[in-house]
Amino acid sequence: MLYHLAYPLPEPVRAAHMALVADVAKRFRIRAEYKKVEPHLTLKTPFEEVDPDRLGALDTLLDRFAATHAPAPLAFKGFGYFR
């Protein structure tokens, strides 16, 4: 199974992103595939984990990291995607 680590975009950024994508999709007659994935910032590209027990350890590690590090400011320039 593939997993990825992502940070969901907060409101009002999420709503603005969704409105922009919907407008572009309508103008260029693009299928609504974009609705399947919530707007997010990718922290780790897709990876495969075959041992589900290790996912619990990853969750614990991320919780520990979040508890001991202050939030950092984010600045966006351009965009990208993975295939």
C-alpha cells in the first residue's frame, strides 16, 4: 500500500485553492479528478510500507517531533506535483 505524509491546507487557503482549481477545470473542461485529493502540502512523497506495525512507530515519531518543535513559517513560490 502507498502512503504519503501531507499537511492539509488550512482555511481560508484551502477554500481559495479549491475555487481556483474549480475555475481552471471549468474553463478548460478538465475532469473533476482534482476533487479526489484534498489540497495539501506534501511533506514526504508516496512510499510503500509493507509492515503495518512500522506505521505506528512512524506516528509516534511524528507526534514526538511535533511536541518538541515550534511551528515554522511557510512561504510558497510556484507549485509542483508528482507522477
